[in-house]
Amino acid sequence: MNPRTGTNVPFCHDPVFPIFRLMEQMRLDALAKINLTLRVLERRPDGYHRLRTVFQSIALHDTLEFQVAPGPFTIECDDPSVPVDGRNLVWRAASLAWQAAGRPGEPAGVRVRLRKRIPAQGGLGGGSADAAAAVAAFTRLWPAREGASSREAIARRLGADVPFFLCGGTALGEGRGDDVTPLADLPLRHVVLVFPPFGVPTAEAYGWLDEDRAAGKARAAPRHALRLADGAEVEVANDLEAPVVARHPEIGRARDALLAAGAEAAAMSGSGSAVFGLFPAEAAAAAAAEGLRSAGWRAALSRTAGRERALRFLV
């Protein structure tokens, strides 16, 4: 029994990843996320805001291929805008796992190929998802010595969203978002994603919220209610949406276009700029995506992913 949820669902900190067979080459999908709920509360002493967020995995994913190879550790990526050095979270995951295994020097003996499909600065967690997949792979490849940092501790060091991706499905994030508790899965929804032609840096989005609150200009974004598989209600709302929309009205227009196209709920994900709409029926979602594209929006069709799907690695 999980004492935090009162259910038999395990903590996300439990070793819930399936044990996969290490081969000369391994391929892992890193699924994106949307934030069904994002409540931004008071600022913490460490400078971060206290959050209460409900994460949801979706099928959109990057793919990471790990190949055992002689020589130094390297990353290759099909997106030239993605750094392939120590600025990349996959590289940092390799370094931390290597250190936890008690190995001297820099990581070596593995080549990573990264195929990007999750847009950067979209609020979909692409970099964090890649980092979590890398943590899962490297901590299997290089088991930690006794007393070293655990997989979950490494994930926390890489970023506030990374621990969620070691859990997947539908989950509650508290603290900085890195204190993660699994929830019952959201029943399948088809997801239409709209990508404005710009990104929103996370720090700017939080800064705008602080500015608006200090000036008494904070406004509430539209709110919608959904029910999880166990009947619990989840609110679809994002406290960052209003301040970002005030600076980028296109995001509000994308949300409104999704609602007009029949979405039961729509919101900006994370700090933006991507906007999602949820549809119970695939045909309605496909029609909405096509209509948005015809109107000049960049739109894509996806679907929610339960915990089992989110943690299933392709080897």
C-alpha cells in the first residue's frame, strides 16, 4: 500500500522500469509530456517556485540508440540545433552514471544516436525525457557502486522534470515538480498539438508570472475538468498561460482554435509554447488537426500514453 496515495500504486521512486537485456545496440523511446495542471505557488528559499502539477505522457517521442563502441563517449543528433557536448542532458546523464559506478575519467565505450521529434522550448519535456532514458540505460550499463547516487538521485540532479520520466503515465509533481507520485491513468485521449513558430524560455515565463503578480495583473486561464480511471478529478489549467499569452497572443488563439474545433479541454503545456487539445475520439482529433493546418497552424496528432506504454522500451 502506498502511504501517500492510499492505493496499491507504487511510488515513482520504486524501480518500475522493466529490466531490459543489454545488447551491443539498444533503442529506447523517450516520450514527451503535457502538463494537465500547472499551479505555480510561492517562491521557495532556493529561488524556485513551489509547484503542483499533473504530468501526462503522450506518444510523441524522441528515439535514442545506444551502441557499445570503442573510444570516447559521443552523441550524434539529427537536429543540428541540439548540442552534442557537455551541454546536452544525455551527456550529463552519462557523466553522472559513470561517476556513480566509480569509474575514473570521462565516460567511454558508448555512442549515442539521438533522433529528435519533440520540439525544443515547447513545454513538452523533450530534453528531460531524453535525460531520463539515458539515466535508465547508463545505470544498467554501468551499475552504481554501493553507496553511490541512485538512479532517482541522478535524475533529480539533471532537472526538475526528469524524475517524472522515470515514472510516466499520469502523475502528480510537487516541490519543484520533482517529488513525483503516480496517479491512476487518464483514460485514452487523442491529443492535437499546436506549435507556434517560436519557443518560450522557461525562465522568461516564470519571470512574467512574477511581474504580473507583483503588479496585480495576474489573470486566471480557462479551466476544464477531467476524470482519471479511478474517478478522481483533475483540472486542466496552467498558471503560466495567462502571462505568456499576454506576451504571445498566438498561444491564446491556438488554445481557442482547439476549443472551437471540439476539444474537451485545451491549454498551454508547461512554460509553452506548445498548446494541446484533448479529444475522446480519434476522428474528431484528426479532423481538428487537419482544420488547424488548413488555417495555417503547425499541428500534429498524438495520444495519451499510460504508464505501461511510457515505460516500455524498444530493445
